Amino acid sequence: MSTPTDQQFLDDFATMSTFGATAGGGVDRQAGTAADGEQRRWLAGLLEARGFTVRYDRIGNQWGLLDLVPGAPYVVVGSHMDSQPTAGRYDGAYGVLAAAHAAFRLAEEWRTSEDAAPALNLAVVNWFNEEGSRFKPSMMGSSVYTGKMTAEAALAVTDLQGVSVAEALAALGCVDDWDGPEAASCAEIHIEQGRSMERDGVQIGLVHSNWAVNKYEFVVRGEQSHTGSTAIEDRRDALLGASMLVLLAREIADAFPGQVHTSVGQMEIYPNSPVVVASRVRLLLDLRSADEAVLAKADAMLHERIAAIPAAASVELDVHTGHSWPVTPYQPEGVELAAKVAADLGLEYKPVMTLAGHDSTNMKDLVPTVMLFVPSVDGISHNELEFTKDEDVLAGLAVLTEVVRRLAKGELARDTVAAEAAAAH
Ligand SMILES: [Zn+2]
């Protein structure tokens, strides 16, 4: 087989975008759905045709393994192919396909040239349920792989229809009694989902850390009554209380201009009927900041201000804190390695923070991890209009290929970094 060209990458990208395609030019491929399964089968075919062994682990992460060094651990490279509802074609999926093509290019090179032999094995990964739209929390597959969540807890999670992760994965035949391969290092490439790179005219973003996030679940409890006949002063309207939370989230963001991002992304209203005052609303709110001290202030403001809502709306309010993570750095050695690669390739690059969570956010806590971004036109993401130019997509593929080549030689591998840190003391 010959080395796949840039054009073959673009052709495969076009084919990939047909799975779960929406009329608006995007995709709807939520985790564990039929469209997710079709796409996984297609990716398996692509990997197997190039001599990779495809396996699933116990939480449905899809692995394409290239074993060249018996007993050695793996460079793990990939992202996620699941999507939000009516989402764009690039988020996650670009990173998995770029990982596969980078691996195909290297595999071909290693087959034909003896002195290029790698020191580590290579694993392309399609993480399960990064988006967390159908099953919460997000980044589920990488959380289980990195030991932050048990497989049992993840498999028991149900969607709004009561279907569990275990049932969805079994229906697709995408689960196995296996923990996944042992990682030595990791790389992921993703679209920026913001507009800073486009604004600065750079093609490659080197992610050095992530924004801190606090996610909250609120349950507002009122009382069901008639929207017409119940006197206003007698109403205990759960949706009124929930609406106050939606506005409060924006007021908090406005109190820290440019420093805090907040939103309510999901609300479940019961009974959600035209002539019934809602008795119960469950809603999810998140606060994000690049500065943990600012996030702590925003969190304090949230708790102080919600205290007024029960009296103002005659409701009861339960607060549960869900998933949260601090500002954490990616290994600086990885940022340096990627900077060298981008410079060698003559590409404009800059260090960036990620505002969104990624599977690499989990992986970097386990092994040295390189996270790369390519620009998003107008910063549009989680939207059917999400777009990245072909030239940027291909520049990212070139950088990822070179980064993985160096990782596969053993640069940055977990043991190497540990040895260097020990030597420095
Ligand atoms: Zn993503």
C-alpha cells in the first residue's frame, strides 16, 4: 500500500462527514447511536486495510493498534468521533482521522526504511462519548481509561429515555472485556473552537493549559397548577426560579468581563405542558475561567445570589456540584517539542489555552501529552456551520505526523520524563 496523500485525507474527511449528516451541512452523531456505530465500523475498515488491529475496551473506546515493538507501550493518538446534536463536521472527528492518517504515513515509512524504526508501538484512538450530550459526564471514555471514573459507574449511566451506556454499546457491538493498551505518551489535534488563532493569523496552536471549570446541577421544585386559573400569588413556578438562574449566570459573567464564561446548556421541565405551571426543573449550569481565583469568586457570587431565588419565586432549590477541574498545565516539554516541529515545517504557531475540555485534558494527567489546535473560522463550534480551511486541516496533519514520529522514537515517553526529572534533582 502506498502512503496516503493529502487528497486522500480530504476524501476520507468528506466520506466521514456523511455519517449522521444533517440537512444543514453538519452532523448528529451522539455517543452510542446508530450513526456513531456506522462511523466506527467505517473507521475500523480504514484501520484494518492498513494493517492495524481494531479492538474495543470496556467503555467502548475504539483502538487501532500497530504493534511493531513486542512488549513496548504505545503512543496514543486520537480524539473523538461522537458529536453534539446538530453539530459541526470538525469537532473531534478531524482529530481521529488526522491521527489515523498520521499513523498510516508513519507505518508506511517504517515498513520501507529500516533505520526509521520506532521505539514504541502506536495506537489510534476514537474515545467514547467525549461530548456528554446523550450520556453525562463528558469525556467519559478517557475518564475511564485514565482511572478517573470506574467502568461500572460509566456503563450504568442512562440517557433521557432510560437506555444505559452498557446497552447502547452492546447494541453496537463496540465493547470488550479489556482495559485498553498501555500508554507511554499521547497526542491529540482538535479545532480551536474560538477565534484567537484566526485573529492572530497562526495555523498551529500549542495548548499549554486548560481553563478551570465548575459544573453545577440545579433542581428547582415548585408545585404543579393551572396556568390560567391559579392566582399569581399562589403559584410556585419552578420555571420562574430556573429562569432566574439563567439570568444569574449571565450577570456573573458580566461581573468579570472577558474572564468568566457561563451558560445554562440544558433544562428539563416537568411536566412541560402548555397549560401547566412547571413543578420541577432540572438544569445544568457551568462556570469557566482561566484563573482559579476568579472562578472561586464567581462560585462565591453564585452561591450568595441563589439564596434569594427560593423566596423570590416561591420554590425550593437543590444544588449539586458535578464535574469540575482546575487549571492544569500540559507538560512544557511537549509544548516545546510541538513548537520545534511547527518551526521546522515553517508554520506560524503560538501558545494557547483551551477553554473547552478535551480527552487530552485527562490523558495529560497519566502520560506526557501534546495538544494541538488548528483555527476555526469565526470561532464557530457546536454548530453546523463549524469550518476549518483545507490548508489548515492539512498543516495540522503534517505537524501531528511529525509529533507522533518523535513520540514513537521515545521522546517525551513517561519513563523518559520521569528519568529526566529525577536527574534534575
Ligand atoms: Zn471535541
